[in-house]
Amino acid sequence: MKRFLTSMAVAISLPCAVAHATTIYDTIGVGNAYENQQGWTIGNPSNGAHYSSFAQFSPLQSGYLASAIAPIWHGGGALAPLRFEVRADEGGHPGAVLALATVSFGANGGLVSGAFSGDVWISAQRAYWFGLAATDPTTLVGWYQNPGQVKGLNASTGALWQQPNEWFVQTWTLGAFQLDARVAAAVPEPASALMLSMGLSLVVLGAARRKRAALS
């Protein structure tokens, strides 16, 4: 009995944090709907350009980036993997790459997904950029826009008239995408957890003593 009570007291005193995947930004419609008639060009449109397209967003919650989903179509060229990128905001355009996910897709396109590696923290209500980039110089895909016509800042690079890392930013209908992050559940403060464990331990000990007294 004593060993049982000691183990219970130790277990109660240990705080527990549980991380769970939560959607922190989403412009994909109900039932995974998206605008399948128009979107943003990614890769090589056969004129020598090599486009990447990004949408500015602010997450609803803070957390560690977990995964992303976006709808695409295959316009031609190699079925080489795409890159999902999350970038910092730098003066109103995409800046440093914070997280990368390699995404495979088939000839029919559709919703594709990728998991981010590492523990990349992003903060709620702060501006970031999510976008797609091709990894093969011949690949041409399109990133479908969102069905709700949600507008915001769109940034593109890779046009023939642009210098490397030069961005064209405009307010337009954003590409459809969903971002999930690992969000930690609330954890009691150490002092609160200690007081709780002490109180529960006294209750358990008191109950055990009363039981022994009743049996004697």
C-alpha cells in the first residue's frame, strides 16, 4: 500500500504536455473544395521563365509546423517533386525560408500534401508566406485558387524580366492551402502542479488511514 501511494503521488506531481495537430490556416473549402478553373503558374511555361508563387498568411494559433495541403494541376514536363515553402515576411514580400516539404504528385494533379521536417515555430497573428516551387526546370504545374475568393497579398518570382529574388506583389485571389501545426496543450505552472499533487496525496493518505482504523 505504501509503495502504491508513493507511486501515485509521484505520478500526480508530474506535469503532462500533449501536442496535437491543429489546422492553423485554411482556405480550402468544405469537402476539400477548390477553384478548379484558375490558379497560379508554378515552374516553366515553355518560355524560359521559372515561376514560384506565394500567398501571405497569418496563423490563427502558434505552434510547430507539421504539414501542408494544396491543390494543383499538371500542365506538362517532368513529374518531379515540388517544394512547399514557408517563408518569413521581409518588408511585405517573402524572405528567408523557414520550412520546406518535398511533395510528390501524379499526372492528374489534385490535392497534394507534404510534411515539414524539424521543429519550426511560427507565431499566431504574425505575417508569413506559403508557396510552391518546382524542382525540375521542365516542370509546369498550376496552383488552384481558393473557392471562397479569399484575397490577399500574392507574390511571384521567376519571370524573365525579374532579377533573382525579385518579387512582384499584388492583391489577388490566393491559392488554396491548409497548414497544420503541432500545438501544445496548456500545462499547469510548476507551483500549481505541486500544490495539486500535495493536496491529492493528503487525500489519498487520509483515506488509507481511515480504512486501517476501520479494520482495527
